Amino acid sequence: MGLPKRRFSRARRDKRRTQQHVPGVPTLTTCPQCAAPVVAHHVCQSCGTYRGRQILTVKAEKKDQA
């Protein structure tokens, strides 16, 4: 099998390795309205706001009375 004449530079090697990361781990931020963890660039599921605007109407959860 053929071998390269010169070694790859660190920059060229690292450019190739940028694609080898673990996908599927979302970046979480905090909602400025309710301080709940929210996936970046998504509507907050607990209060229904996005970028300071009310997007969804969220129903209140029913608590079990026991």
C-alpha cells in the first residue's frame, strides 16, 4: 500500500477530524422568561415564548389530589 511522501500538517489533519464528533447532543440554554432549560433556537415548552414573544399557549398541568 502506498504511503504519503510528506506528513499531513496539523491544520489539514484537524480539518478532516472536525466531522468526527458525537451528534445528537443538543445545546441547552435557559429561557429568559421562566429560566427553564430550552434547546437553542426552539420555543420554550414550559412557557411558550421564543425571543421574547408569546408563540404557544401552554395549558396548566392538572395536579392529582390524593
